Amino acid sequence: MKSKVRKILSFLVLPLFPENRELKKHKWHKPVKIITIIIASTSIYSILWLSAIFFLLPPSSGNSPLDKLLYYPAYIPLNISNLLSRFPIYGIVFHALSYVPPFGPMTLIAILSLIYFVTPSLPYRLAIYVSQRFYLKKVRIIFFAVLFGIGLFVFPTWKYQQLINEGSVIADEQCLKVNPLIIARKNSYINSMKILQASGSAQDYWTETDKYLDISKKYILAEDSWLAPKSIFG
């Protein structure tokens, strides 16, 4: 009975993990196995936890200490999901799968959790295979070709994401530093026109005009300061 339970658990948690006597002799085998078990088990838990939140629990739940406690086992896969969400490919896949029933927006999280469930074993298997057969010319060519392909994908994606982040900072600076001056200048001009229409005194008009010109100068300086380091964007 115990052996059957162990086989079932091993199939659920370690379906692709290599186990043999030779590997067990190495010191690094056990730590890799422990890491794989942690990632796989927390990924399975996160799928069940997210399914319960979306489909079983009432909307009012989520603020109790028990709910916060239940979140912690899902911390690892969900934070890896959050890390991957910074890459543009995440957004493309998310929009492609967001209308897939029954999960909707949860689809990508579930797929990512499933990926974490199986992938910790794959690099380990690949490392063993390469280390055992690295003397073969074909294996070396394939290995370096895969590394090169990964580099070609990762570097442009990273640079693209970097440009997105810089563009977001630039847009925020425009909104926080430049746009308020544009609005203030517009309001000052409207006030000066109101003074003229109301037959206000010349002193009131020139006071408002001086204010308008002063804001305009500040706006020009702020705009020049905002544009100066952005030459990379043309």
C-alpha cells in the first residue's frame, strides 16, 4: 500500500525527474530533487487555490487571516508568474488565451503553474544528457545552437521591455511635470480674457498677463528639460 501511494505521489510531483542508483550517489541530486518537489507541489497547490478563489469561494472572502495564510504556499509560482509578466510575450499569450473557457484570465496562470510543475525536471535531465554525451560533436553543436537561439530571443525581448519601461517613465514625467504647467497656462489665459470681458482694471489684466508669461517660461524650461535626455526616441 505504501509503495503504491509513493508511486502515485512520485507520478504527481516528480513525473519527469530522473531516479537511478548512479544519480543518487551525487551530492547535488538530493538538493535538485528537493527544489523540484517544492516548485511542483506549490504549483499544484496554486492551481487548486486559484480555482477555489475563482469558482468556489464567495466574493466577500479574501481578507481574513486564514485567507492570507492560505496564500503563502502559492507564493513561489505566483511570484514567478509576476516576474514573467514583465516580458511582452506574457501579454501576447494572455490576450490570446483570455477568452478561452472556462478559466478566462486565469488560463495563463494555470498554464504557467503547470509549466513550473514539469520544467524543474527538464533542465536537470538536459544537464545530465549533455554532461554524459558532450564529447559527441552533434551534441555540442545542438547545445550551443540552443544557447545561441535562447540568447537571440532573450536579448531583444529584454531590450524591448527596457524601452517600454523607459517610455513609461517618460510619459509619467510628462504627466507630472509638464502637463500641469500647460493647464496652468491655459487657465491663466482664460482668466485674462475674463478680466477683459468683465472690463476689469488694467492692473488686473497686466498682473494676469505677467502670470501667464511667467508660466509660459516655466513650461518651456520644463519641456526642454523633459525632451533633452529623450533623443534616443528620435
